[in-house]
Amino acid sequence: MIELVFVACLLSAPDRCEEKALQFVDVSHMACLMGAQPQLAEWTESHPKWRIARWSCRIPGAKQRI
């Protein structure tokens, strides 16, 4: 399992940001990296009041700063 972790910030309050994650089964780290932008674009379309500030792929539970 791998997760696409991203920080989303409100457009109306850019200092209000939240860490979110999308989890994938049977996906390699490289596949996560290559498929991240379409996944994030889809998330952004369904959450129009938010913008993606940064993102990364990691193993679930890993405590890495993104």
C-alpha cells in the first residue's frame, strides 16, 4: 500500500491548510508519483474551495514532512 499525501489550503484563507491522504493498494512508489497529478486534479475539481500546496507519495504511517 502507498499513500498520496498532500496539503490543501483554503482559497479564502490561505493560512488554513490541512494534510490529506489518498491510499492505493498494489501501486508502486513510482506509479504513485507518475499518477499523482491526475488524482490531485480530480480531487481539486470536487473540492473547488481548496488548492493543493504540496504533495508526496509515502508508505502509510511513515512520518515524513511534505
